[in-house]
Amino acid sequence: MRYTIKYFFSFIFLCAIFSNSTAQNGKADSLYAVGNYFAASIEYERMLFHSPDVATQHYFKYRKAQCYKQLKDFSRALEELQSIYFNNSSDSLYMRVCYEQSLCLYLNGEAPKALWKIDEYIHRSKDSTSFQYFMPIKLLCYNETQQWNEAKGCFVQFIKAQTFSQEKEKELTDSIEWLYTRKNLPRMKSADRAETWSRFIPGAGQIYAGHTGEGITNFLINASILTFAGIQAINHYYITGYLMGLGFFNKTYHGGMKRAVTLAQERNKEEMIRFNSKINQMIRESCIAE
Amino acid sequence: MPNLLALIKKNSLLIFLFLLSLEGKSQSIQLKSDLMLIDTNSKQQVHHHQKRSYIYKNQAKTFKNSNPASLLYGGSLYVYQNLISQHFSANCLYDPSCSDFSKQAVKRFGLVKGSLLTIDRLNRCNRIAATGLDPQTINEKSHRFNDPISKYK
């Protein structure tokens, strides 16, 4: 009877808290659940304004940041998350806030900062079971920063943290080894090398970056402008040759170098997205249970 | 021990409701949906080399868009935008760029007024003119001065 009463009271106590918080969050949560993230963010903002204590404020800021993340406004989500301070790393919200911060940093194109955030969490937190949630993002960040060995190690660690059978674990580890072999890694083009190629042979940098047609066009434009300048000079039209010929040549020559760098960077980005997408799909399909 | 089991059996409904309430409060990390978000977001970032369209594309053939002057203007603008502009080192000061502005102006006001507005814009697209521009009109995304066609009547 004593135990029954204890259970009964604990149930009433928790149920009261839960029903109270549900009534408060109900509208915002339901808006979030149906995918109306903008309206949900406004509702969370209203609740944040009325919230009495710091812990509740942190929770609503976290939820607001999640709304911004879904709206793909990652810098705003980061602004919201960065205003949450924790004195105690054992706070239940700490892990989720750190996770969202690292995710939003990665999505915002700041992979090195995301790595730094994850390392900070691992250093501060005592809950080692939660580290596995960070591993997929850490792995993608390592790839983004071209730290292939670290990425491979992180992936293997993530696989080992899951509860797979030995055969499955071996199969996945082998596919990771295969994925990170030299021939499967993204072939990155050096932006500096592209610029140097274009400096000496106009258009060569574009060809190096994989855009042969554009490279040939650039070479022809530069060659024809220089020819024009030369012909004008031969015919003693020095001012026309200098202003029209060399003036335009200056624009297209430096433009070609700049374009070669842009093309190399774009190509690298595409290669990296393709590689990370493959890894992302592998994690989703074989490593995370429904 | 048997007493405890009997107690649990007796209060199973209460325990179930208790666990249900805990489930409602906790919000676990949705790793799979976050990875989906990463995937879709990064795929959207891939820069597709799409050609900029011809000014009179998908328009019914009329005298206004098929006379020799319009064809020459449209053709040279198409060649400039798709083949030549990327080889220049200088970037346009404004948003939309001068060529896009010209395209929009000709579409809206016709070839004569559109060409005059284009000449006016080209004359304002230089370093000297940049010193007199209002910094308040800088577009945060493109980092260029806003000068849309809607400003002109």
C-alpha cells in the first residue's frame, strides 16, 4: 500500500508538470509538428518573453533555433543558440544545444568551427554515450576539411558505437576502408595552381579546372585582343593600340585568372558534396535504425 | 521479490502512464532527419552552370520582338551574358547587373527607351559614380547597390 501511494503521488506530480508544460507548448509544438516553422518560431518567442526562469528561457531559445534551422536560416539559428550559456555541463539541454550548434555551423559552411564545437562538448561533457550523436557531423566536417584519416577513424568509431552483429560491423568497416582509398577520394583541384596556369597561358587554368570550352574561349579572346593591339601598333596607331588593345587585354587577362580560381573552387565544392552525400546516405541506410 | 512483481502488475497502468508522460517530455535528437537536411541543403548548393536565357524566349512572334534591331540586340546580349561576361575581371556595381537591367528595361519599356536607360546605367557603373552612391542601398546578399528597374517609370 505504501508503495502504491508513493507511485500514485509521483505519477500525479510528474503528470501535473507534463500537462502544464504541454498546455504551454501545445500551440507552438503543434505548429512545429505540421511544418509551420515560421509561426512556431513566433509562438516560441512569445513564450520566451513570458517565461519566468532561465532554464525555461533556454529551452524556448533552443526550440526557436530549431525552427530557424528548418527554415534554413542557419546564421539566425546560431545567433539564438549562442546566447544560451550553461554553467553546468550535466544540464540535460547542454548536449542538445551543442549538437544543434555544431549542426548549424556545418550547414552554414563553417566546418572547422563545427569541429571545434564538437571537441569542446567532448571535453566538457561527462556523458560519453552521447558522443555518438556528434560523430556523423564530425565525420562530415573532417571530410570537408580534407582530414581523411581522422574522418575514417571517426566513421569506424561510429560503427563500433552501434549495436551491430560482428559480420555487419566487419562489412561496414571494409566498405569504409574501400571508400577512403586514394582512388575513391574526391580529386581536388588547387585554386592556386589554376591561377598560375592562367597567369602563364590564358585559358589553361580553366582547362585545368575541367572547363575546356571556356578555357579555349578565354585563350581566343585574349589572343585576338593582343593581335588587335599589335596590328594597331604596327600601323602606328599607338594610342588606339594601347587604350583599346592593352586596356581590354588587362580586363580579360586578369578576369581569366579570377575565373579559373572560381571554377576550381566550384569544382572542389561539387566533388566534396558528392563524396559527403555518399557517406551521408551510407550512414542513413545502414547505420541508423528506423 | 514476488511482492514487488505483484505490485508492479497491480500498478501497471500507472507505470505505463508515467512512462508515457516521460516520453512526451523528452525530445531526442533526430539524427536521420538532420542528415537528410544536410543532404538536401548541400545538393542545393551545387552550382549548376545554367545558361542565361534569351530575352524573347517563349514569346509569341510579333514585330516588336522579331525586327532586325531586336534580334541583333537580343542575340548580342545572349552572347555577351553567356560567353563573354565571365572573362572580365571587373564586377558590376549594381544589383541587377547592367546586362540584366538592360534586359528587363527593354522587356518593360521597349527597345528605344530600354536602350537609353541602359546607356544611362552603363555611364553610372564606374568607380567615380560609386563614390556618390548611398551605402544604405547595398543589398546584404549580393553586396551590390540596389538599382531595380521598378525605380524607373
